Amino acid sequence: MIEIHIHDNTGTITRAGIRERGGFYLQQGRSWVTLSAAEAARLREFLETHQ
């Protein structure tokens, strides 16, 4: 498993990692978001076409 910690200027830590079953997760405080590999691909496509 790969995990990174992202710190912003307010001191908030965001954890991001790759799930063992594919896809990835984000955690900020008590809030979690998980995306499957297919959901991550759709999100990437959307973000790339709406810049």
C-alpha cells in the first residue's frame, strides 16, 4: 500500500493512498472518500475535459 500525507497552510493533514483492491482513498480528519479504479478513471477523465 502507498500512502502520502499532504499538509496545507492551516495545519490540516490529508492522507491519500492506493487501496489494495484498486482505486484510492482520501482522508481528512474523520471524513473518508474511497473511489474504485473505474470511478477514479471517470473522475480523471472529467477533470481533464473540464479544465
